[in-house]
Amino acid sequence: MKKGLKYHGAVVPMVTPVTVEGRLDEPALDRLLDSLLGGGVEGVFVMGTTGEGPAIPHHCRLRLVELTVARVKGAARVFAGIGDAHPGEIDAGNDYLRAGVDAIVSRPPVGMPLADMLPWYQSLLNGLKGPLLLYNMPMTTKVSIPLDVVEQLLGHPRLAGIKDSENNPQRLDELLKRFGGRKNFSVFVGVGVLMEQGIKAGADGIVPSVGNLIPDVCHQFCVAARAGNWEQVRAHFLRMNTVAALYQKGRTLNESLSVLKAAMHCRGLCDPHILPPLHPLTPAQFEKLRGEMERLHLLNGEP
């Protein structure tokens, strides 16, 4: 990991706490942000995949950004996701930048032809009034940002880096060989099982959904990497993946988000309510989850 980079460390893709009616749960948002900051994370990423970004009602998005920026008060970087292929998304991104976020994060539109990706990102970069991180998430977009497109975008004054969430170790290696170590371009690993590989190969940080439950462990993972203490990196990595398996193993992405929110409810951080089209857990599933969390020492405020 490079030292002194503008964007680095553990950036948690925060879940979006909502009420049973689907409105933003502002008291729970404060609790969740306090938990993340208390864990020492370097960044908070709102309205990403883990935050159910595409499902958040448009009228709630700016409010979520404003409240997050106000609560964080500069103690960590704040990133905001945009992802829809609507012309107004550039305007929304600029609204978030004016509200105080440090950078915008944008995935390509679902199914975008590869030939259209370079001009689309160029237009987005030219229209935004602040930094942008590319977001490679083929699990949801059904398209992977080619590394040659990244190469052609390098040098744009508003391109700040990439969050790569493609579960492809060979791509990650090539990404870091080609773009790692650059002063003004941050590489974040978004796939849990690849985070140790990426951080050892020079990634600048991680974007772990499990940071919603154990932010301190994710932060210490990055601290240990900066110190070159690979034994501690390994120990934190194993804990992160053990806890992540609680909601990810054997589940689709949508199913895992429902379980993650239920687990956070067990930790007293937010209610388990989710936005359509996701479905909540049944009472039996909830009780099974609580038992698994007790086995992993995740209840009663345990790290």
C-alpha cells in the first residue's frame, strides 16, 4: 500500500437503514456511522450495491448524502454512488459533490456495449465537478470495464481511481501491474476473497461489505498492510471472510444483503427492513442467523 495517497484504506460500502415504510431511518443512520467511525475506517461509501443504491427512492438520496457528510465531519472520506444511465445522473453527482462528498463512484450502465464505454465515461468525467472512481461490478452490470478503457481514461484530472469488484484474480493482478503505484490513481479491491491478494500486490485499499459488522477488523487489516505485517494481515483477512460467510455463503447477492441487514439488526445498528425487490428473512431464518452470530462472537458488542 502506498502511504499518503488521497484515497486509501478501508472504505465501507454502508447499508442504507430504512423504516418499515421504506423511508430513510435517520437515527439508525447516525448509529451506523458512529459505529463505522468508531472502528477507524478511512471511508464511507453510500448508495453502492451493498447500500441498495438503485432501489433508494430518488427523493431520499441527497438527504442521505447530506446527513452522512454532516455526521462524518471530515473524520473519513465520503463516497457517493451513481449508476443509472440517465442524463440527470451527472447533475445528481454534482449535487452530492456540492453537499460535501469527496468523490463520486460510478458503474457503467447494465449491459453497455464495450464500444460505448470509453465515450460514456469521458462524458461523465467532463460533466462532473469533482473526482470520480470507476466501479467495475460485472455481477450486476453484466459487463466488465476493459483495462484498456481504464488506460485511455488515465490522466483525466477528475479520474481518481477504480473500485474493482470482479471476482477474477488474474484481472486483479493485471490491473495492479498496469495501474498500481500511481500517485493520483487509487485501486480498491471490492471482492472479499481477493483482498489479501490485492493488498499484498499493492492495492491502495479495500471496500468490504463486512465492514458494516466489523469495521475495526477491516481498518486493522489495512493498518497491518501499511506496516508490512503480513501475519496480522492474514489473521484479519481470515476473520473478515469468516464473518462475511455468515451472510454470503450459498446465497445470491440479493439474498446476502437481506441477511446482512438482519445481522446488523442483531448488533443493534439498524432495523432489518430492506427495499424492494429484496425480501426479508423469515422468523426461523432470523433465529438461525442469531445462533450463528453467537457462535462467531458477534453479539453483545464483541468485535
